[in-house]
Amino acid sequence: MKGLKSPAPAFVGAVLVLLLLAALSPAAAQEASWPTAGANAFKDRRSPADGPAGSPFLLWCFTLEAGNFSGDPVVGPDGTVYAATTSGAVYALDGGSGAVRWAADLGRTVVGSPAWHAGALYVAWSGRQGAGSACGLACLDAATGEERWSVLSPPYPSPGGSPLPVTASPTATEEGIFVPTIYGVWKIAASGSTVWNFKDIAYLHENHSSPAVAGGRVVFVTHLGRLYVLSAGNGAPLKSYAFAGPSSGSGEEVTAALSRDGGIAYCTLPNVTTVSAVRTGDWGVKWVFNATAPLKPVTLGPGGTVYAATQGGRLIALDPVTGAVAWTREPAETGAASSPAVDAGGNIFFFQGTGLYALGPGGDLIWSCGLQDYGTPCGAPV
């Protein structure tokens, strides 16, 4: 995201991807990159750039002829917007004009958002045509859309087991590509070879968490209310911790947001009303906040402020040290709210009903934009 003279946020809807304000300049695009679900490997939904600061207007609109997007779009370092669909199409769109740079058809269902890293686009997939319940990961050339490789996920832990379902957006880093499976996390090298596969059959049969990766650790949460920390190098489990009861939001993608030092994981789940701040070193619970309403995945601001949005649209700012409420903003309109995105200055962007809202760090309204002419937004701002 960038200011009025350069770029601005994108978001995904059922049939639309929209960008507001002006096009990304090459210099601004580098700092505005949002290469993976949750913005980065910390999954804190925090942009390194400033957000738009003026009356927004529609720059361009990209419409699918049919189907839906599989997850939020991601943005490469040159400003290219990448979006995938549940029917298997992957698009690269020019960030300035919305023009299609390339389109690829994987011939299988895409799971979650793609992940960009080092000139490659990694796409989790399920149900390859003609291969039954096969699941895996594809690597595309980010510049051309050409498929470099596609590999099956590891098998179920039984003789002749079929490939494990992949369940959420992959995370791509210098350490490798980390793919969520129904039983855990699968790590793949940039060459397409499996490095390790962690699974916990006893507790882990509802993992839909896009993993956070920081400080040599892989962190994810499950719908059964457990937080896991693995060694990024060899996949060895370091700890697991029950932070909440089971969630009834089965199938919805979740994340644990990590502090920038990797020491604190902020955890919530669909249809769970609490945010738990858990130390990843000694598993001490720093604090628990109960919003008394189901929450979206949390966002972390530049100073560590924790932003928790209820599904009904209330936005709550929490002190990262104590969990105390700094401020609360009641819903601006009826309808579901998204997880917010935060820019480098601490400004907050989120969907509520058919609107896109921008707030200052203290919760004051900067601007709002009605999107009712383009349908109800889905997902979250990018």
C-alpha cells in the first residue's frame, strides 16, 4: 500500500479484484510488496509502506467470467498482482492498469492464496484432473506463468495411502516452502523435493493454518485449539500448547500472528471469542483477552499493537504487553468485517459490509469508500 501519489490496496471479492488510487511506481512497489497470505512470514498483515491518504477512487477492476477467487491476492516486488481461482486459473495482473500479464490453467482446484518468492509463484492445489483425490504444490515462473514443477503431497500414514490434503495457503521463505496439510506441515525445497513432513495424527486432523516462519521456527494453530512450534530446519516438534477449545469454523483458513522477534504468538480461531498471547520459548501465557464475540485472525501494528476484529464488525486495539484495551470502534455499518491491514504509519484498513474504511492509529476515521456497485467484499484488504 502507498500514498495518494503512488499505490494503494487491493482486495479480493467473489468476482472482483479492485485496486484503488494511483499505480505503483517501480521504486514504491519494492516496499509495497505483499508476497504471501498475511503479508509476510510473520503473518501480521502489516505493510512496509504507507497506505493511501486521501479520497480514494477506482483505478481498475478485474472481473472473473465465472467462479470465485481461492484466497486474497498477493503482490510481487514489481507491483504485479497474483490471484488464483477455485477452478484452477492463476492470473498475473499489472498493478498499474489491471491488464492481464499472463494467465495459467492448473487444471485443478487452487487452495488459498499463492506465495511469491525469488521469482517463483507457489500454488497449493487439490484434485488434479484425472487423478482422483491427489493434492500437491505447483511452482510457476512468476514472470511468464510457465509451470516449473508440480509435486504430490506426502501420503497418508498407511500402506498405499493417498496424498495428504493440502488445506491452506503456503508460505515461501529463504528457508523453503511450507505447505499446510490436514495433519501438519510439509516443507519443500525450491527444487520441488520434500525436505520434511510433520504430522500429528493424535491431535491434528483439522489443520487449516497458513504457517508463520521466523527465527528458525514454524508456528501454526489448528481448529482443535492447539498451537504448534516446529524446527524450520528439520521439522522436529519443539512444543504444542492447547490455547483454546475446538472451533466450529472447520475449513476456514487461520493464522497465528508472530511478533517481529518471533517470541510471541497471537492466536485466535473462527467462532472463538478470545485472543491468546503465548510466549513461544517457555509457553507462558502472556495474556488472554475475551472479546465476547467471534474473532477474525489478528493484525499487528508497527508498535506491536494487536488489532482484533469481531465477525460483527467491532474493531479492538489491544496493548501488546498487557492485553488491555487501548480503544474500541463500533461497527460503521451492518455486515461482516474483515481482518484489518496496517501500513507503516499504523493506519488501519478493513472491510465492513460493502465499505472499505481507513482509520488512524488511534481509531479515528480517515476516509471510507462505498463498494456496493461492485458487490460485497470477501477476504481482507491487501
